[in-house]
Amino acid sequence: MSLLADTAMPDTTGHKSVQDYIDELPVWSDGTTLKSSPMTDMQWRIWSLAAAGKFFEGFVVFMTGVALPLIVREFHIGAAEKGIVSAASLAGILFGAVLLGGLSDYFGRKRMFIAEMIIFCAFLALLLVCQNFLSLAICLFGLGMALGCDYPTAHMIISESIPSLARGKLVLGAFAFQAIGALFGTGVGCLVLVLVPDLSAWRWMFATALIPAILVTLGRFFIVESPNWLSARGQHDKAEAAVTKLLVRTPQYPSNISLKRHITNAEQAKPSFWALFNSRNLRATIFASVPWFIQDLGTYGIGIFTPTILAAALGGGSDHVRSVSDLISDGILAAKGAALITFLLIVGIAFAVVLADKLGRIKLQIGGFIGCALGLLIASFSIDFEGSTKIALIFAGFMMFNFMTNIGPNAQTYLLAGEVFPTSVRGMGAGFAAAFAKIGAVATAFLFPILLVAIGTRALLYGLVVTSVLGAIVTWMYRIETTGVNLDEIGR
């Protein structure tokens, strides 16, 4: 049997949308329909380049943690400056997500997809030659801006170009490369410390990412613009050309692209940020933003505990860093421990990739929040014990938290934020949600140590248990299930 050239009679009336053509299933000559639409070379190219961007995000952010002690020592940075350096990239992500990510609704997905990597490469190159604290903070903020833009843009460039039934696993599959990049970042950081055991090692760490990042930037010039975005802007001829390039196959189907024409209203032609809060989009804005904010409170809060856990489990480092040799030794130890924790994140996201299109986003997000609450509750029991039992409870609780957050809210909030908004404001909506979430991350990074002293570990963990349960409640109250839903239908 052979495939027909098209799945149906050519639709010359223009009644199909972009997503209808992308979702169209091929049939055998006997009329048997395939269960899924095969991905084209262009679709895989788009996916691969987006996944590469997520890889660099994890790679650079986690490598910064390995490099920070060397940076602090080289530039003689004090406690306040260290806090700024630690928060610079996080603050950059916050601003980049809402300011640059939203521009994809005005200038197109492809342009911002390229622009973010140019910004990333530029600040990465400048970082290698930084000579003082100020230039260092600016470069890290710039890197964060580029990474923040990638939050909505990478999601949209994938989700608007692939079949609806595979959207969850492919978007999360790309998102998983953030955790893989984190693992590689800590591994490369550890290797560089071994090969270059001096203060300049941190520059070599970041240098390893520059040439691959430039190659990814060049690759992004050779993809098509999102036909969904073009269609939403009323550029129907360009949208038809983009769909044609996107869906090149052998044998070719569909053989005739004829998109339905619809009148583009003022909101679609000139999308406004305030449209996120009108009666049409407010539910989506709350649903995309608030659970993600709550998720980041717990994730970044637990991140504060990680050094303590690793020190207890791995025997700790030097009590007092007396030399560069001590610093390098402690850095290698921390990198190995971070790699261990990161592996749990990869396992969690792997389960999310498999289950997102089967169980649905809402079930996984609610179940994940509840699992996070249980993990934190188990960790809180450690306060009443000492020795090996204490460490076992901490590890059990935090391992459960790391697994459940990645199978649930960490993965699903990212996925849902790029799905629940209509095409005309999808970039701004996903960018706002990511930025709102990072407000929680920044607040946690600064307030967590203060609260730890003021109210104690037990009360703080109980507080995070409550916020996790609240995340499940908000998810249920404002739920919008997008599993397998045609993106053209979102917001209608």
C-alpha cells in the first residue's frame, strides 16, 4: 500500500486553519488513517533549535553556581555584591520574559527566536573579558534577559508548528534539555576545575558554550516564521507559504494549502498588554501566572536548602577556605553534589514528557503540587531527629519534592502558559506568566534566609506545604485543559 498525496479532497474553499493542516493525518490507499501525523524535517529542525536554547539555559545558569566562588575570590566581592551577582541573571530573566518575550507578538516568533540568541552570545562573549564587579553584574543580567525571552518564544515556536496531539511531549521534551544542560553545566564546570585549577577556570567554563551558541544562532535563520502568527496578523499569503515550507514531505501532503480568511480586528493587528486582563483572557492570565508563582516559591526555597543537604550528605568542604586549592576542591565537591540533585529533575521531567498528553496537564499539575506538599512535610519531620535518620528524612522529602515538581508544576506551568492564550497575545501572556513567577523566585531568594532566622525551619517548611496545597487549589479553580486542543480554538 502507498500513501495518498493528500488525506482528503483538496480544500479549495479555504475552510481550514493553519493548525488543521498541521494536524492533518495521512491515509493509506485503502483508506486506513495513521494514528499520528509524521514530523517533517522543518518541524524537527525547529524543535531541535528550541531544545538547544533550553540546554544553554540550564548549562549557563548551573555553571554559574560552580563558577561563583572563583568569581567572588577574583574580584574580592563582599556579601552584598555576591547577592547581586547571584540575583542578576534571575532579575534578567524576569525582565526579559515580559519585555522581550512579549515582542514576539509584534515582530514575530522567528525574529525574537534569533534576537534572543544574538543577545545571549553577545553578553556571553563580554562575560569572558569582565574585569570588575559592575561589568560582571551587567553581563549576567544580559544573559538573563536573553534566557527570559526564551521562556515564551521557544515554547511558541514549537507549539505553533507541530501536531496538537504531540504538543505536550514535544514542548516538554525540549524543556527537559534545561535539566540536561544543567547536568552538563555542572559536569563541564567540574572538568574545567580539574584541568585548569586556578582562578581563571570560571572564564574557561563559560567559553565552552560560546561556539555552540553561535552555531545555534546561525541555525535559527533557516527556519520558517510561525504560520499561526502570520495568519493571526492577517498575512494569509505569507502564512500559506510558511505552512507549505513547514510541511514538506515525501510523498507530499497536503498538496494544496488554502487557509481560511478571517477579518483581523484591531486587537489582533495591534495586540495590547492590557488585553491579558480583559474578560476574554483574565482567567487564562490567572491560571498561567499564579500557580507558576507558587511553584517558584517552593522550588527556589528548596534551592536554599540544597547546600546544607549536600554538605551533610557528602561530608562538607573546607570549613575555612585558605587557598585556591581549597576553593577548587570545594567547587568540585559541590559540582558533583549538584549533578546528583539535577539527575532527579531529569527523571521527573522524563515522566512528564511521557504522561502530559496521556493524563493531561491539569491532573499532573494538581498531583504534582500535592506530591510537593507531602515531600516538604516529610522533610519537616527531620527536625525532630538526629544523625542518619535526620539526613534520610531530609533526602527522602526533598527527593520526592524534586521529582513531583518536575513531573507536575515545574513542567506543566511552563507548558500551559504557552497554550492557554489566543495567538494574538500568546507571547505577552506566556511572558507575563514567566515574569510573574520570577517575582516569586526573586522574593524567595532574598526573603528566605531572613525568614529562616525569624520563624525557624519548621514554620518555613510548613509555609511551603501550605503554598503547595494552594497551588493545587488555584489550578483546579481556574483550570483550562489544553491537552490535544487545537491552538486555533484557544480563546474562542
